[in-house]
Amino acid sequence: MPADPAPEVSDEIRKTTCYMCACRCGIDVHMQGGRVKHIEGNRDHPVNRGVLCAKGAAGIMQHRSPARLRAPLRRTGPRGSGEFREIGWDEALGIATNWLAPVREKHPERLAFFTGRDQSQSFTGWWAQQYGTPNHAAHGGFCSVSMAAAGIYTLGGAFWEFGAPDWERTKLLLLFGVAEDHDSNPIKIGLGKLKARGARVVSINPVRTGYSAIADQWIGIAPGTDGLLVLSLVHVLMTAGRIDLPYLLAFTNVAHLVDQDPRSPGFGGFLRDEEGRELVWDPERHRAVPWDAAGVRPALAGTFNVGPTHAKPVFQLMAEAYLDPALAPEAVGPACGVPAEEIRRLAALLARTAFEEEITLERPWTDFRGRRHERMVGRPVAFHAMRGISAHANGFQTCRAIHLLQMLLGTVETPGGFRFKPPYPKPLAVHPKPHHKVTPGKPLDGPHLGYPRGPEDLAVDAEGRPKRIDKAFSWEAPLAAHGMMHMVIANAVAADPYPIEVLFLYMANMAWNSAMNTAGTMEMLTATDASGEYLIPRIIVADAYASEMTAYADLVLPDTTYLERHDCLSLLDRPISEPDAAQDAIRWPVVAPDRDVRPFQSVLLDLGHRLGLPGMIEPDGTPSFADYADYIVRHQRRPGVGPLAGWRGEDGAAEGRGAPNPQQIDRYVANGGFWSGHVPEEAAFFKPWNAAYQDWAVATGLVDAPQPFLFQIYAEPLARFQAAALGKGAQQPPEHLRDTLARAMAPLPVWYPAPDETEADDYPLHAITQRPAAMYHSWGAQNAWLRQIHGENPLYVPGAVWEALGFEAGDWADVVSPHGRISVPVARMDALNPMTVWTWNAIGKRPGAWALDPRAPEATRGFLLNHLIPERRRDGTANSDPVTGQAAWYDLRVRLERVPARSRSEPRFPPQAVLVPR
């Protein structure tokens, strides 16, 4: 019988949102006979315009994964053995309620509820707040919190999810530490536009893969020195006078007066008038005046006596800091691994593109001062950064340094530069502070996460001890805006600062690739006291798949796959916006589950009803919401503002603000799963200062009143912490942290080397990981299609090191750090920083996990660098950025030792019992 040259792919197409990475692309799910047949990109979707990567197309295999959990499970054997029995949902929810209810009535803080790469953090945070525990956060503390916090404290928004290059107009793009797994389709589309227009791309990354491989220039920097390179560029530009002073004066706090008298109670802070307005020096009136006084042309240099103290403008402090010869290219080049002449060429390229190729749009706009501008002038240099610069102990200040360079060039929120995505930009003032007041049987006093303005906002008790189990917002990590998930298990086992009774994890593989000190973490999860009781008494794990962590649960709550549930990608949380539009999206059940599983968000609402949590139970005892879809439609954070912004109002005619619409989800489904609210053309740029944008943001419900603000080159909240470290103020840090905080909390961006740099002689090589384009966290390595691309991972070794150690093809090496030793296969790579080794992240799997055959290459030749990374430093503090608590994954130092070839990577762990039938 002849083959059909054009077979029918499907009998129906259902449009929803992908979940195979964080792009949140639109997908067309082709159905045939009620089953998923094929997945392709939705050409009408604003995020990906039909483009879909290997991960997205392979979503069908994620949906059909043999590792999918089938029913709730109750542990029957020792923790970690994988011995469970299937139970029904009534029994599972009854057990969870019986564990959680008494904790809430006596010690709510003894529930630690942490979520991994879920995309409903606004909802899970609300649930935890209503429960009353301060111990909640998502995975950002070990992903990119340094980048997020640095953006908020400096610009009012951050790279990646909340900002993007002006792909249509930029002429020069600098990428810092950007791997290929996050936001990959929009970046690929954008790079294609740049290449088509002949724009130049410079990638600064120790490893030349992906985007770096197609860049016009690759700078193979030494890991952790990006901030030093950037400040050297600042030095060159300031020395040459190639900076945008009008932009700085109009849109930043560059002229604000900073108290410089060490005896002053306000040392390090801005001078203010009686109404609290920051002051600048008016050279014509010879006195300090409010920064927004009419007609003022403030001084930028000098020292001025103001009342009982003396002060300097921020720009004067910048000149003193950044004109230092220690930042000259010749001085920093060796540490960065970048020749001095290359640094100078890059600085010249930045200046030439910004100041000699400026862009002018004939679009009138009015600023927040009421001044009309006839056109929009931009400098076509754009920056983009990701985890590569964030996951170091100096990541926060490195991110701030990049923002400083952007501001000096006048490239933020101008045509051709870096643009914010709604709901950003937002000034620090509109963000909450962290809340931590615990009352047994009652909700927490406010949202867990936020942005401290000074020591008075820390989550510490009267003696300065941390009030959160992860020690976020303590003196160890004052600005830990995403929490410190990587420290929860270690701190709980040590009962430091107190013990917990229930560890509740959702989609968080803390027994494997999401943990530092992996072997030690697995031991902690099974550690017992003298009586044989587990030090973490109860562990609840919710997940869709049989991960390494699932085996350590006492109770397993099985989630659906992303094609079987409702999700909400909300403007309250992590929307899909682009710079020209506020956008949000949903997922919806394009197929029904064929297993006894339930969407986790609906399970949380059920638990909330059983526990009597406010907002989840009605006065008559009935549930407030039928399920998560009902919550999405009817829940309101404030009047008229709910999880979804589209088709609001009873008739669905309102956008942004409006009463709940019972048909809202149906409208999203009919529109392909997304909503777009376009930014008016006159509001598209200069958003923090553009009156039209501010009015649009209010009308759309992003803010309740206009919020214009200045960029913070000098971050006063940091100065308050630094002043405390220097002994000023009522709240003081522990003695052993003073020096660290005094250095790390600098209010102007600085660079300092990662801790343990002194071990360079014994451990001369940097070791980092990188996410492959075809994988995302640990999910992909169970996927039958994606495993064919990355089934195992060698350690890539630079040519000079390869030759010095006498490596040959097929060789193995021991990789040794101060913390441990692993044995792995090695491969040569010459497009690599010469003092760096690296591997793909999260390919290695524990035998038996994810329903893989124990002999699978992921379990035999695959490996993790995590085994070599301690969660604590030698002084007992977290292995994290001292400002934000960001896990310092990429500060790892190692040495290599050639060993005979082996059949399996080491360390080896006993196979886990397979939790799902084959």
C-alpha cells in the first residue's frame, strides 16, 4: 500500500502555553483521537511568534514520561528507600492536614514550605502567608536573586523576565553570562534581527557555546570577574569624558548630596530637607536645595558644608572611586583574563556606538516634571545578563556595576537600549518589606518576601538572631529578596535557628541537582536523633515526576503534567510581557489526566479549606474556591485587580482593572491562551519618567498612583547597612560579619574577589556549569527525545590544561575541590577560558530516579559538580552572596588529576527504588 505523502497530523488543535522552560511560549497542541499527537509553536503568540525549540517540541514526551507519578504515596520503609504504598486522595489530604494543623496552632514557623521552578509563586506565597509561617520562598535564591535585587535597588526592574534589549533598534548588544536555556526563543528571534541588520553582538562568557558561538566578538572572561571588567570600562569612559551627563542629571541621583561626616548620625545617607526631599547643591544660590527645585542646575563636584555636616554629590564620590588607577585596564586585565587593549577597544566601541550613532524617534512625550520633549533620543547600546554573573558571591555588586555602565551611557529606557517589561519599572518605595511576625493560628502579618530599606527591616529578633529557617533577611543575607532555599535543609537539621516539624516541597529536587553538597544533603534528609527520630520529622513532596527527592518524602502528592492543569502567568507574579505590551497567559487542561493525580494549586486550596485558612473557607464552612481555575477568576488582591488582567468586568470589556468575569478563562482559551494590553506609542520609552506611561500603568492596574522615580546610582539602603557594619546605629551586625558587610554593602557598585581566592595555588581552576539549550533544570533528562541530544556530560577542559596533564581522547579525571572528589570523563575544548573547566548542568541522574534504567548513561557516565560544592563556608556562613543570599554555585575552585578510564562516574549511590510501574 503506498505511503500517504501528507497524513493528517491531527483532528483538533488546542492552544496553550509551554512549560518546558521559562520562555512561556505559545504552543499549538495537535490532538488526534483525544490524545496529544504533536506540538508546534503558535504563530500568533507574542512571545515566540511560532518559533519553538527542541524542548518545546519534546513536551509531548514530558507529558507521556514513564516517570509520571500515578497516585498519592505514603512511605512504608526507611526514608530514602523508595518504599511506598499507594493511597487515596482523602487519606493523603487527611494525613497532610493532621500534620499541618497542630503546627499552625502552636508554632507556624515550624512549617518550611518552599517551591522550586513553579510559575505560581504569587499564589503559593499567599497560601503560606495565610497559614502563618515566615518560612516560604521559591527557587530564586539559588538561581538569580542577585540580578533581580540589584535591578530593583538600582533601576526599579531587572534583566530577563522584566526587561529586554530593544531588538528592533539596538546596534550593539553585550551579553554577560547568558546561557541558552532561559528565554531562548525570544533571544534567538532577537539575535536574528540583529544579525539581519548588521548590528554587533559581544558575548562575555567563560564558555563559547550557543549565543557566544555566533557573537561577533567573544570575550572568554575568568569566572567571577565580570564586575571588575565592567568597572574598568567605567574607568576608561569616565577618564575620557565619554558619558551622558544630561541623562544622568535628568534621570538619576547623580547630584544628590551624601553625608560625609563620620560623626554624623546620617553618615552615608542623603541630606534631606524638613519635608524629606533629597538635597542637591545649587552653585548659584550657594546652598542646598531640593533635587526637584525649579530651575536648579546642581553641582556635580566638590565638598559642601550643609548645616552641621559636610557632603559630596554622588558624582564626586563616583569620580573618587572609579578614576582610581587600580581600575585601569592594565591593572585588571590579568585577573579578568582579558588583555588591556581589548578592554580599551570595547570601551571605545561602546562610546562610539552610544554617542556617534544615536537614534532619534519623532515622538513627542512629556516627563513627570511637566516638560514636553519633541522627540525621543536614544543610544543604541543594549545589555543583557543572566545567571553567569549572578551566581557568585560578588554577583549582586556585579549586576549593579552593569547597571551603572548602562546609566553612564544613557541606554536604559531609551530607543536602542535596555527596555522594561510591564509591570516594571517600579521604584523600591512601592515594593513591600519582608514580613515575619508569627501569631499561632493566624496569618503572617504580610508577604514573606520584599526589599529591606535598612537594618530595621531585617527578619531578626531582639538579639539579632534570624527568624527564618533559611536565614534570609538576617545579617548573613540582608537583601535576600527570594529567600535562600539552598540552606533550608542544612539549617533545619542543625536546628539553627530552630527546628522544623514539616518540610513541604513542591517541584524542588533538593536531594540532587538543586542542592549543594549533594551527598551530605541526602544524609541530612535521613539523619536521626539519639532516639532514632528523624531530625526533619515529616517531609511532604509534591511533584509530577519520580525525582531523586521524591524517594525522601514521607507523603507524596502527585501533580499533573503541564498539559493537564490550569496555570496562571500573572502580572502579579511572572507574566509574559514584552516592552511594548503588558501580557499574561494561562495554561488549561488540553487533556484530562489518566492517573489518580491532581493539580497542586487545587490541592493547596483543598488543604487551605481543611485547615481553615482565611480566604479559603467561607463562614458556613464551605470552600471559598472550587479549584485553582475558580481562584484565578474570582480572587482579588485589591479591588478590581486579580491574577489575570484580560477580559475583566462582568461583561469582559475591561482590561487591567475590573470585577471578576466568570467567562474570563474561556476568553483566554479562545484567544490562544494569552492577553496583550499594548503600551501607547508615546509611553513606550522613558517609562520611569514618562507621564503617559505612568498614567497608563495606573489605568492598567500595575500601580494605584503615578510612581516616577530616579535611578539609584548611589543606593542609600546599602549605605544604611554599611553604616551599621561600621558601628553606627542601634542595630548592629555580629562581629564576625562586620568586615564582610562593610565591603559588600557599598552604596556605589564595587567589585571584590570571591571568598577562598587564596586557595588558587592548590585549586587553580574555576569550575562552572551551564544549562544546555535542549535541557531545563532536571526535567529534560527523563525526556526520551531530549536524552538523544544530551544523554551524558563530559567535563570540558581547556587545551593548555589538557596538554599539561597528558590527556587523550577517552580519558577520565578526578576533579578535586576543598570539599570533595568526583571521577568523570573529560573532553578537550579550546573555545574556553584557559583556567576554567565546565560541564552541562543536571544531566547526571541517580540510578533508579526518573524511571530511568539504572544502566542509563545519565546514571553511569553523567555527573554533577554539586558534589564538590559546600553549602557553608569555613566560617559557618552560607556559601552565598553576602548581600542577597544568592547561592554562589560558580565560585567553585578545583584541580584535575588524570586517572585510569572507568566504567562509571563517581561518587556512586545505590539505585533508588523505582516509584512508578514500568
